[in-house]
Amino acid sequence: MFTRRHVLQTALTLGAMKAFPGLSYAQARPLVFATFTGSWEEAHKAVLVPAFRKANGDAAIVLDPMLSVDQIAKVNAARSNPPIDVMLHDPGPALVAIGQDLVEPYPVEKSAFYKDLIGEAQEAAGPAPFFQVVGLTYNPETVKTPPTSWADLWRPEFKSRVGITNLNSTLGTGWLVEIAKMNGGSETNIDPGFAALEKLKPNLAAVAANPGALATLFQQGQVDISPGNFNAIQILKARGVPVEFVAPKEGAIAFKTTIHIVKNSPNKELAFKLIEAALSPDVQATLMAPPYLIVPTNTKVKMEGEIAKVLAKDMAELKKKFVFQDWAAINKQRSAWIERFNRDIKI
């Protein structure tokens, strides 16, 4: 089945081939950026894409939002002629993409902004233009006592009102690791997390396919409390949806989001320029402002507003306050965890 996005991509490609008859289909197609679903697609469509096009003569670009696992599967299925030029990944999937030789080394020597990124964001296989922060999200109109701990999700008053995501998302897997830790487990011992999930079943209202779908459940009034991404919740708040974010006392989860040039892309130069736009202070400062509130990694951008108030006033405080997980250890067992979750966690 063809989607509107695929029809647009094909039309742009055929137009370019008509204008330049010597181009192959692969060479003529627009730059394809696989962003994430939900608030990420909205933010990149509103801020990053216009900045890229303004700097590059209205170059043709198509956003193709999908989970990291789907990005990797698509590129793996067509390595010599990948349908994606730029991938966006959380830590676990980034390690998979690098390990499977799906991405190009980032041309650091050409970059105007790489040197200004914090050290943790300077990744040779693809820099990190953003941080994500995961904590507790809740509806203040129905949850009168604000939650303070991951353990609050098990409170009896939240029967059939809790939302979570499946483990295909970094949000779902990262949260489960923290639940395992809270019950004596770790990145290498997830059993306590699954035992806790069994006890959570009476409270579960929904298991969302991805963070964007989870955020929609708040908008529809189907859930009152969940683990959630800080920036996704801020977009809902800007729309008037009653929802708040709080860092649990165990520590909110912080992970970097890296951006990569796909190996064998016919659009490597444009892919580099898109990533440069994402690393630039102007784009990062704009994305840090409402309604997107995405945590920047460029040291030239000063943390301000809601991010400074709710999360951290600077990078030093963020690294001190939040939980960073061992995704190399997580990846070794994640596929088995996903199968186990899909088999056992039904509501």
C-alpha cells in the first residue's frame, strides 16, 4: 500500500530525473530522513527541515518517521541501495546499526559544529544533537497527589489507568531496566522487572506501540499516568492537554539521540548538511524553546526556560542528576526481552 509520503517521494524523484536525464533513480530521489514518530516528527518538520532547506537551496527532503528497529530493518534489506539517507537512533539501536556496518563515519574534519558539542555527544559514527529525558508523566486533573517514584505506578487507585510502551521503543526498554533495578535487578538481570510487570497488569490501561502513541492516550483521556518523554509531554501541554512531568526520586532516565549518515546513501553530502543543521546552535536553541523543549548538546546553547527549571540548569547538572544506562549490556539480551514481553504482557 502506498502512503502519501511514498507518493510524494516518488514524484520528487521522477521530477528530478526528468530535469536531469543522466541521473539514476537512486541519485535523483530526495534526501530521506528517518526521524522518530510523534513529537520528533513535528519538531523536525517545523524547525530542522526549514533550516536545512534554507541553507541548501530548497533541497528536496522527505521525513519518514519510524522506530529505530524499523529503520535498521529497512536499511539492512537494501544495503546497496538504501531507502533511507539519515537515521536517528537512541543508544541501543545506534550500537546495532554501527555493529552491522550500516552507517558512515561522520566527517568530523568538515564539521563546523562538532567541536562545540559536549564530549558525550561527540560520537565518531554519528554525533548526538539531542538528549532525551524519561520520567513520570501524569494528568494533574485526575491525579491529585503528584507521583514521586516509579513505584507509584503500582498504586491501587491507578487500576486500569496506567500506560506503558512495548520494548521496541527505547522508552519501554529503558523504563523496564529501571524497574528491574528498583527490585534488585540490573541491565544484566531483567527478571525482577518482568516480575514487577506481572504485578502491574491490573493497573495497565494500554501498551502503546511507541512514545507518540502513548502521548496520544493522554490526549484521548485513556490513561492518567505513565513513564514518558519530557519533550513529548511539553508538546501536549502546549495544546492544552492536562499533563505534567516529574523526575522520579530514583532518577529520570537520560539518553542521547544520535544521527547517522547511512552507508551507500546516494545523498551523502546532503545528509551531512542536514546533520550539520541539527548540530547548529540556532536549530538547537529553537528546539529547546516551547513547544518542543528538546535538550541541546551544543555547548554554545544555554539551557533556559522550562528545561532549566524542571530538568537541569546546565549540562554538568544534567549529568549529575540523571540515570545513564549501559546499552551495550542491554543490547545483548534485548531481543529476547522483546519476545518475552510480547508473549507475556497482555492486557
